[in-house]
Amino acid sequence: MNKIHIVSNRLPLSINQVKDEFTFTPSVGGLATGMRSIYKDFGGQWIGWSGIPSEDLTQEQLNGIDEKLVDENCKAVHLSSEEINLYYEGFSNNVIWPLFHYFAQYIEYNVDYWEAYKKVNQRFADKVVAVAEEGDTIWVHDYQLLLVPQMIREKLPDVTIGFFLHIPFPSFEVFRILPWRKELISGMLGADVIGFHTYDYERHFFSSVRRLLGYEVSFNQIHMEDRIILGDAFPMGIDYEKFRSNADLVFRKSLPEKSDLHKELEKYFLMAPDRKLILSIDRLDYTKGIPNRIRAFEYFLEHYPEFRNRVTLIMLVVPSRAEVEQYKLLKSEIDELVGRINGRFGGINYTPIWYFYRALPFENLIELYSSSDVALVTPVRDGMNLVAKEYIASRVNQTGVMVISEMAGVAKELGEAIIINPNNEPEIAEAIYQALTMPLEEQRERMAVLQQRISRYDVFKWASEFVDSMKKVQTLQQNFLAKKITANIRKELVTHIRTAKKRAIFLDYDGTLVGFKNDPQAAKPDQELHDILTALESDPDNMVTIISGRDRETLERWLGDHKVNLITEHGVWLRRIGEQWEMIENLSSSWKPLIRPLLESYVDRTPGTFIEEKNYSLVWHFRKAEPEQGEMRGNELKDELHNMISNHNLEIMEGNKVIEVKAGGINKGVAAMRFLANKQVDCILALGDDWTDEYMFRELPESAITVKVGLKNTAASYKVESVNSVRQLLKALIE
């Protein structure tokens, strides 16, 4: 792997201006910690906003910052206040943030926001393009830069691109609300690896890809026309040893070394040794469920009066977006709730809630983690939530209880914690009671397991696994594209085919010569296809055969005027040029009354599906159905059909959004070989797109040139991307 470049909204440095001097302080966030070693070890650059509006600086100062950032392997994207207001505060935080966290009522549908978002994303992409070289790897981060992967792909098609989303990805029913939904999905699909914190977010993303863009998703792979994209869950970790070692230091400090906060906490315990502390740490945001949590604590004090004067909730709220109206209202609500509860249950020597509206230094956070008996983390929606992991890492004596919302991504990893619904205040109150009364032995058992788990998968493991996936996808793509017909290969194949004296050309119809349509009868050949077939059949050395799953009446109506052979219904019927239809093998349709009622029941249960009847087969189409429901019903139908046809000579054939039941003993491979019997040909060319064509690819001689339409696993010798690629190949043969 060559260089790895990191792209995020902010640089891993805080740039502070004192008069004309600038100081650079490393950021302490989880992303900066995990990525610092990655991009430096691999000799890459970190691209991000400097944090200072460009109009506040002279050009000379901007140049000076850029020069100093060279030593840090960083490149700044300089943004104006207006760009930050529209792109970051506007589209990122007033559109994507509420939408992805299921707060659709807060979305501001502003076209100016969208235009600024596109413009700034292009600025980031251009900066990457100026830095990266062919063969490099680029790792783009988070919701502010959803369009960047595709923008880079358009300029640098030969780099490997990873994208990680640090917030939830919503269900399709929520995501579809957004007017620019397809553009955002397409932007993300510029990446080769797309990472999420949990499988749920990954599943929601795949659902939107299928429904909005129609790409096939197989396991955790998205199959596009020109490549495979890998999607996976990578639960982000923390710098476990950093929290662990600093928590150790807290216990070892002498009295003069301790901070004022630490001394206050110790004084608190000296005055009331049996008192318990519950810790709540959040940024001010409507996604964090802070009012619910406070009301749940009030409910706890109401219903468990024996804990009054014995338990205190330490609530640290870090200021955020204080100028935004809904954040102002949230702050007011929190202030009122805290005041009410402290007034209702407090006394001279007891304050139920210690409320801090500010950020605290790292050292103070460790002291709070180390001193608190319970951590209460109850967001109504959260991508991961690293506070929970930080608390666990800081519990060096392995006591303490974690109460976590099931709506936080981290809950998937914390099965030994007490998991609650953040909207159920009585349940939260009961969880607080369970946590405060949990025996020490049980606390240690649970905490030991939690610590072992998150220490193994720390932020460095998270980063290295994502990098490994970007290496893996390179190999995957190389293998996947190994059979792809490039311009040079096409030239060689065309030369080889033209030199043959007699050529047999087998062409599937749907998905090969024409694209798929929701209505099968709408896939009539267009003028371009008529022209291609006319040119092919005009060469006496070409023996052209259309071999399709279509019924004979339809293909004869559409292609009957062409001098081509027709094989229909996957090999049942054959019409040679100038002759009548003949059945390749005698088949019966007496089985249809047995199967039709089952297919009809699936039509009734699955909106958008229908049955197509052919002479010797029945087809259940589900292209118009909801993608997930169609696939689920399709799997159910196959299971039931397998049980029904065990004593009948029938086959189940699965095509593109269709399941076909047909009389057994015949397929495209058998039909093609019988058609070729006693014929002298020097070259065989066969093209098809789905697994019914795989029979043909396997049955034809090894010398045949077999071509799969679509970059999927296949027995064919070669692959092309699309119907357009097929037509380009056929045109090359006739030019």
C-alpha cells in the first residue's frame, strides 16, 4: 500500500492566534488519536479546515499557516465564515444531523445550504486530488463530506478510497425524506470501503442503495457496473491505555498534586461516606436525551425515597451551538428541570444534581470517571458514544456500573451493562436502583468482561482493521476485474473472431441486448439493436442465435424479421432461420395447476409482483416489489417450491428479480450444444447476464469466448459492465 491520506472536516490540530503568532496544539479527540499514527506511518497528508475563517487572516498569514502545516503533514482547506455558516452549520448540522438522528422536525430544507455543501465538498476533493498520486489510499471521514468520495473518484479513478460515517445511518423510510438523497448516496458510493459503527447502520445504508439506485447487494458487497464496494461495521474504540494509565495516576497522587475538583470530591465522601455518585457527561444536543434523563432521576427520587440525601447526579453538559434556537430552548429546559429537582429534594447539606455547563480538562474527566459509582448514558440516538467506553476504561478497581441506552451504537458491545430504552423514564429509574444496589462481586464480574472487550478493540485496532479492509478490497477488485474486457482485450478478441471462417454467436436478450424494464413487455428492441443485428446477420460467416428465457410469441413478434435463430424459454423451443418452431425436447405443462396457486398466493401477499405464463414455465416477477420484501418472499417461495417439486421433473431458475419454475431436463447449455450438433464452426461467442446463462457458459467448449454481462462471479471467460458494453463489443465486430 502506498501513502494513506486522511480527509476530515477539521485538522488534527487546534490553531490559535496570539497577535501575529500561531500556535499548533494536537487535538485529543478519538479520531485524531486513532488517525495520527495511520497517516504519518504511511507518509500521507491530513486534509481539513484550519478552524479560522479565511477573511480573518491576510494572505500572508494564510501562507504562513500552510508553511507550518507542512511539518505536521497537513494541508488546510481555508473556508470563509459564510461557507462555514452554510456548509457546516447549515447543511451538515441543520439537515444531515437531525435527519440521521431521526429528528426530522428540525430539518431546514434550504437550497443555499445544499449548494454550499456541494461547493465546499468539491474544495476538499480538489485539495486531495492535488496531493494524492496513483495507487494511494484516501480515507474520508463523516457526514460533513459525504460527496467527497465520488468527487475524488471522478478525478482519480485508480486510488483506493475509504469512507467512515461516525453518526448513525437512518432507515430508508427516514432517509427518503431528503430531497438530495440520491446525490448523497452516490457520493458515498465513490468509496471502495464504507464503514459504520454498527451492523444496523450498515443494513440501513444497503437498503437505501437498493431502493434508490437499484444496485445489487450481496452479503456486505455492493455490485456496481465497474467495481465492488465493501460495506462493513467497525465499532470505534478509544485509546484504552491512555484512560487506564491516567486513572491509575489519580489514585497515586499526593494531596498537593490533586486538582481542586479531586479535593472537592474527596471532601464530599469524607462528609458522607455512604453517598453515591452518578455521572452524566454530554455535549448539549437534542439527541442526547438529557431532559429524559433528568426526569428519570426525579422519578427515581420519588419512588425510592430511601436514596434521598444518599445519591447525587453529577451532570456535565458541554456547551454547543448556543446561538441556535432549539439549543437555547434545550438549555432552558435543562436549567428549569435541574432547578426544580434541587429545590424539591435538596437541603442545606444535600444537592441532588451537581450541574456543570462547561467543558472540563482531561484530568478532571478522569477524576469524575474514577469517583462515580454509576455512569448514566441515555441518548435517544447516538452513533457510538465513547463516554461509556472511557468510563469503563477508567475503572481501575473494576467497580462501577454502566447504564446505557439501547439507542447508542456502543450498546451493541456492552451486553454486561444495564441497557435501557431512553424514552422510558420508569425503566431508567429502575436501572439506577439496580445499579446502586448491585453487589460489588457482580460489579467486578461485569466490569472485567467489559474492560477485556474494549481493551482488545481500541481505537488503534479500529483504524488498523479499516486499513486492512482497504487492502482487502484492492485484492477483491483485482480478482473481480481480472476477466473484464478492457479496450486492449476487446481489440484482441475482435481480431480473433474476425479471422474465423464460420462463427456461432449466442446472445441472451434481457439484461444483455436490452436493459431490464419493470414491465417485461416494455423491453422491445430499439433502432440501435435492430441495426446491430442487421449488420451481424448480413455477414454470411455469422450464425446468430438469440437464446432467451422469453416466450416464443414475444421474440418472434419483436425479432421475427431478422435472419437469426431463436431459442426461447431457456431452451425449450427452437426456430431456425426460415423454418418452423420445433421443440428441442418433448415437455409437459400438466404440472402448472399444481404450482400456479402457490405463485398466486405470493402475488396476493407481495404488492408489485405478478405471474408470467410461458408454454412450459411459470415466472414470478418481483422487480416492482419493495426490494427487501421481494428478496425475502423470493427466498420463502424457493423453499416452498423445492418441497413441492421433489417428486416432479421440474427445475427452479432464479434470474434478475424473477423466479421461474420450468419443466426439467433442458436449459440454455443443453439447447446450445444440441443446436451446434453436426455444425462446423471455427469460433463460438456467447453473451449472457444471469445465472441461467451459466449453463451455457459451462456446456460450451473451452475454446468458446463466453462473456458475462455484469461484474459478478461467473464461469464465463470474460466480463463486461453493462448492456452498453455489449453493444460496443458487437459494433466493434461489424465495423
